Amino acid sequence: MKAKRGRKGATRKSGRGGARPKRAAAKPLAIGIDLGGTNLKGVVMAEDGVRRHEYRVPTEATRGGAQVLANIVKLVGMLIESEGGTEQIRGVGIGTPGFVDGDGLILGGAENIPGWKGNNMFKPIVSRYGLRATAGNDVTVAALAEAKYGAGRGIANMALFALGTGIGGGIVINGHVYKGTHGMAGELGHIQVEREGLPCTCGRRGCVEQYASATGIVNNAKILCAKMSQVTPFVELVRMHPEQVTSKVVYDYVAKGDAGAIAVHEYVCDHLAMAVGIVLDSLPPDRVVLGGGVLQAGQIIVDTVARHTGKYCWPQIRERCDIVAAQCGDAAGVLGAAALVFDEMGG
Amino acid sequence: MKAKRGRKGATRKSGRGGARPKRAAAKPLAIGIDLGGTNLKGVVMAEDGVRRHEYRVPTEATRGGAQVLANIVKLVGMLIESEGGTEQIRGVGIGTPGFVDGDGLILGGAENIPGWKGNNMFKPIVSRYGLRATAGNDVTVAALAEAKYGAGRGIANMALFALGTGIGGGIVINGHVYKGTHGMAGELGHIQVEREGLPCTCGRRGCVEQYASATGIVNNAKILCAKMSQVTPFVELVRMHPEQVTSKVVYDYVAKGDAGAIAVHEYVCDHLAMAVGIVLDSLPPDRVVLGGGVLQAGQIIVDTVARHTGKYCWPQIRERCDIVAAQCGDAAGVLGAAALVFDEMGG
């Protein structure tokens, strides 16, 4: 199938020559796709962050990389249809777990989608719709969303730690997303904060992900509660019913003032603060944004990490960086994917 | 004293109006100043790195910040005189220990110069010579020198670890020096690689500087040799004459194949590799450059760090980054300071 014509007959090749009537330039739009483990989210968005159309379709990760890619292509088609053509659409941005290079090639790191590595995400979009495509790690693009539309507005240099099942990271430098030459920048969840620490899924030990992700919080709760001398209701729950413990449960008890839960909370926040401190000394972001599902526990995580971070970086740097909660919520990935189009292809 | 006129009568205000004969544009030049503990180095340099004039004057650090600043201003004057005026000179770049902001204000971190903090380095240069000025941390600008003229040529994203008495760091992103909003980027020597490690001059513990700087290597040699069961000639020397041990001595024994010295070498390189791995996961530079006086020991440090780094970052990232020795030597600071002028003010 060759390049599709939009409803108004404009082709993707506008500007390549031929007579074309002048008129007021239409507002450029971008398609953003967020590849989640369960759903693909898609959006048509203007540069100011206003969303025009949104769809959600199943990812079907278990059916393998080729099916996931087909679903992405289908979702892009739905978004184009809803917009009535590709005329105003500057390009397609995709946020994906793992690593993707500048040509759209999946380099790995998204182990929950069998056969995802080695796929090229751009080719079918370019050949089917005649749209340019770009991509980035899902948390990398989420950082761009926070910088443009959320907790990092007006900030030139920003870092995001997304605390979910694991920990992802994203870096914004001089107002633009920083992906690194091969799209691998910002693996902040694998900053090692204990040399001989807990084993990580990446094969190493002591990565901050093993402490401050939802999984890490639960694991550390079990480890710490087994050793605690003061048996609080939380400690008792963890010892008796470890299978009931989630990061939400930990923070429910923190909210109740349970000393055992608070000790776990301080321990994990202290470990996260060390990773934040390392990022501060290396990069000096002007703002560190903490996001992801774990942050549903609220401001207490931000405050505690902020309190501990000074131990792990230069005071001159610490006093020029604030640490805040993310604002874009679940939409960060899809907004960031669309924002990537404007960031890289111009507004 | 008002703006000084150059030998050919060209003033710093050329281009601001008034008749001025047109002629072939002269090659733009930059003045670079490297503020060392003992000497100030100064250079007039073209963008291709060719040096036209070089001077060296005593820093007089012990006489305090005001004297050091006066010496810098004097050195800039000498370089202008040697060039016959300011006509071709695009600006003055200064590399300084510690932190300096975008307005030339010293924010701190160079404790060996009393009264250095709070000085503004740009004002006397602008008012006296009518030249624009810029500045950066000395290792930050050295990283730019390596990227432009040394081990990082052709590399978009690069990080430098400078192993001297301490450890400094510098980051180049997309071919440009990255200073962070407040000029504090790249404090890579204070990445913590042991949570409860050796106390650092910065007040924290376990910074990589305490392991892989010249000072750190010597301290760790003493600590490790005190515990070693195999008493090699090196171990004996360290135990009997600890005052004779320098990082050079350690590496002289490494070169002789002394098992005790090699154990120290492996230990410190392993710690440095962890910091390199953290930088790789965060930033993905395409190349990490190791420089500073400690690297006089040769390629063995590079090779050993390269061997250990894979333990501390994603394999996909490690395989796309090489680790090499610096090439600009002692000149990196002054070349980088001049290069900063072209990097920030255009060529």
C-alpha cells in the first residue's frame, strides 16, 4: 500500500513541488503512542499539549513482537482516520519499554514482549502512512511530557525517576529530551546504591530499583520486618501474611504512623535519595521529578527523599535543585511520545 | 582604565557603527586561561586548536582570591598584547577549580584559594578589555578539549574522569560542553561507590575520589596491604615505609608484576569502574575518557577499568561505549578554556 491521501486530497508530499493553494497554515499535530504491557495508548495532540483524539487498544504482548507492531500500526491508522488525514500531522512518536535506536530498531530491554527485540518500528509507519516517526524509551518520553506539560514546566534541565514495578528514568537537557546516541540514556533505576546489595533482574546487585520500586519496597519490608525488635501491627502483618503486602499497604501503615512501616519507608527513600544525589552531582538537573504508581502514596515520599538527598551530593548543587512529584500521571507516556515529535521535528 | 586599544587601532567596539574598511575576515581566535593551584596558563588559540601564544604565570593562590583574579586579568592583557590587540579575539574562556556560574560568579568548591568564592571573573575582563568572557570548571572544559582535539574527536556524547589528587569530571553532550544551569555538572569524582566507605573531603563517604585518585590509591594501598596475607616486596614497602608510597610507586610495582600492587590496582579500578558504569547507565556517553596524572601509569588502568565496567551497567550500553585514555595531557585545561569560547560564542 502506498502513501494514503488525506480527506482533503493533500498528500504527504506537499511542498515537494506542484501548485498548491496558499492558505493559513494549519496547526501542526503529532501522533503519540505509548506501548504499555497491557494497552497501547494513542493520541493526536497539538504542541500545547491539547489532546484531540485518544484511543486505547490491547497490546497483546504475549502474541509477540510482530503482533504488537501490527497493533501499533493499526492504532496509528485509527488516529489518522479520526483526524481526517495526515495533512496536519508532523509525525508519529512512540514510547516503548527498553531500548530503541534512532532508526526505530528495538535493541532490547523489554523482555515481557517475546520477539520485540530486532523489530523496526518506523518502517511500517513510513511505508504505510508516509509519516515520519521517532521513538524513545517510555520513561524518557514521560520526562519530556513532565518538562513540557507537567512538573518540569519552564525548567531547562530535569530528571525523572518513575517508580513503578521497576524504576525507569528520563533526562531533559536544555529543554530537550536527552536520549543518548543509541537511545539508552536515563537508566536511572539501575544506579547501584549498594555494592553488594539485593540481586536485580538486570543481573547486577544493589540497583536502586531493588529498593524504591513497588517490588523493592515490598521486598525490603519483608527483609526489614523479619529483623525488627519492635513488633508493630505492620511488622506483624508482614510476618504473618507476607503475600498481602504491597507498596500501597506499606504506605497505608505509614499514614497511620506505624513505626515499622515508617522505618521501611525511611530505608527505601534513603536509598532512592542516594541515586538522586548521584544524578545531582553528575548532571545537576534544576528539578528532579518523582513519578510512577508508587507516588500515589503522596508527598511523603517526595519530602523524605528530599530530606535525605543532601547527604549524597554537594550542598551547592542540592540547594539549586528541587525535588517534586510528577503531574502528568498515566498520560505522561503518550503525551511525551507526541511531544517527542515536536521536540525532534520542530513545532 | 577604559577599554584598551589594540596595536592596529581596532577597538573592541568594531562593528558597532562608524566607517571600517572591509577586508577578508580574519580567523577568529580565543583566549583560554587555566587556573591551576601553582600556575595560571594562558593561550591564544584558533578554533582548530592551533596555539599562537602561550604564557604561564604564578597563580599566587595563597595571596587570596583578589590577587588570583588580578593575575588572571594581567595574563589576559599579556595575551592580547602578544596578539597585537583584541580585534580577532572572540572572547576569553576560563577554566577554574570549583563551581562558577554563567555570570562568572565563583560559587565555591575551590577551597585552596582563600577568598575565591564570591569573586566575579568576568567583570574586570569585560571592563578592561571589552572582551566577552565565559568560564567553566577546569575538568569540564578539559572534557571539551578532549572532545575537540583529543581522545573524543568525532564523538557526540563523551564523559571525562580526570584522576589527579582528586577526581574531576566533565560531560560533553551533542558535541557541546554540558555545564548544567549553574555550571556544576560533572562532579563525577563524588559518585558514591561505597555506601559506608572511606570519608571524603566533601564530607560524605565512599566517593570514588577516595578510591581511584592518586590520594585514594595510596590510602587504599595502605589499608589493603595492612591486611594482606601474602607479603610481597610492595606490601613490605607499604608496611615499612608508608610515607614513600605514591600512586606512581604503586604502578611501578604493578609493572613489575607484584601481586600485592596488582591487588590494589584491581581494587581501585573496580571502584572506578562502578562510577563509570553509573555514568554509562545514566548518560550513555559513546566514549569515556580517563585522564589526569594517574593515567601516566599507562594503558593498564584503562584496560582494567574497561574490564570491570560491564559489571556495573547494561550490556547493551557497555558494548556501545569505549573507554580510552586522554590525549591532551596537561594542556587539556587551557585548550578547553579557549574551546569554550567557540563552543558558546560561535566559531
